[in-house]
Amino acid sequence: MPADIFKLFAEHGLAGLVIASLFFMIFYLLRSLSIKDTKYSDHIQSILDDDREERKETRIDNKRSHSQLAKAIDGLADGLRDKESS
């Protein structure tokens, strides 16, 4: 495909070849940037997925420690009530 474009612009001499080369370089640059964006998007998505999983684990740990603290406070409150009533 690029060879056909070069032949098309070659009919216009050196200026045509320079313009064709510029178009080809722009096309190549856009293509390579698009590939890099895809790689970075995949990397960012994997970071977000890992972070989401870590937050899920943290919430589970927080719920577990919250329930343990609630049980301990209830036990202390019951102990104080028993001590006051005696």
C-alpha cells in the first residue's frame, strides 16, 4: 500500500515524494501511539482490578475486626452490668 502511494505522489516529482513521506510518517506515528495507548490502557485496567480486589479484601478484614470489637465491647458492658447489679 505505501508503495502505491509513493508512485502516486512520484508523478509530482520531489515535492510529491516529500509529501508522501510526511503522510507515511504521520500514519506510522499515529499507529504506534495507538498501540502504546492500548498497552497503557491494559496496564491501567490491571492496576485498577488489583486495587479493587485489595479493597474488597480490606473491607472483609474491617468487617471481621468490627464484629470482634463489637463482641468485646458487649462482653465488657455485660460484665459491668453484672458487677453493678451485685
